[in-house]
Amino acid sequence: MQLGEIAEIKTGLVLSRKKAQIDLQAKATYKLLTLKNISDDGMFINDEFESFVSNDRLEQHYFTKKEDILMRLNQPYTAVYIDQDHTGLLIPSYFVIIKVDQTKRVLPQYVAWYLNTIPIKKELERTHAGSRIPSTNQHAIRKLPISIPPISKQKIIMELYRLHQKEKMLYKKLIKEKDSLFNEVTRQILVDTNEEER
């Protein structure tokens, strides 16, 4: 099965077409999703969203909605699932918006996870080998193969993924704390050494 068989896929907004050049053109200001808000493994890492001043009121289909999936059109082709906390963000054209057809018995979270797997990343790299700036398009994303297990197995995979991500966050936090401890201990040793030499 291909992704295009279970989902509608569209691109985000070309920002240059709607950006207000001067204050007098400003009609609305929106929170803009950017690449720095998403980690390479598909998690939100920064909730400080840039502001986008528009010369027009923008159509709602350019904003994130719960259960949407966004996917970068360039390497590392990261996909991110939109939860309730990240709705209403303006989607730029370097993302595609993937809306999973719920009647196909597939969880959007599962699709987002699947799009971040190594075989999918390799498939995208393979289809764009030789390009100077590796990037993809809607057509290539629609053609991506997708394996869809029963809903019960999708739920198990998602629970394992949630636990895996939680564990990774705890490890990152622990490493940060260990770095701080190391820096403080070595700083104190140097301070003590300087005082002994006086």
C-alpha cells in the first residue's frame, strides 16, 4: 500500500507570497512553525514560535490541526504528529500536510512514526540520489510504501514509542545534569589549586 492511498497530502504556504513588507500591509500575525521547533526524530523541542506578519487573512487549511502529520520536504525528511498542544500554527511550504483517512483503520501517530523509520528515510534518499540539494515533493511522498498492521498492533507500537521517547528525554536530562556536575567539580578543583598556590 502507498501513503497516498490512506492520506490526503498538501503543501504548506509559500510565505513570500503572503508576507507583509511594511506595517501598513499587515492584516494579521500568526505563530509560525519552523524547522528549529522540531527535532530530527519528530518531536517538538522548542515551543517558542516565530511570528509571521501577513498581508492577508490566511485560509484555515494552512494551520496545524490535531491529528495532522507534517513532514519536511528536505533532509532528514522528519515527520511530526500534531497533538492538541500544537494546533493553530502556520505551516510553511517546506512541510507537507498529511491528513490520514480515519476510515482506513490507521492511527495518524503510527503513520508519523512509520515515516520516521530508517527504511522510509532510505527510500527518500534513494529516490533523490544525485540531487545537489536533496529534497522531495508531494508526488514522491504519496508513492511511499507503508505497512499497516492491525490497530491493536499499531497501539502497541505507539506505546513502545512513547516509552522510548520518554526514556531518551530522561537520558538527555541526565547527561545535561552530569555535564553541569562535571563542570562545577572541575571548576572548584581549579579554584582550590589556585588558592593553594598563593
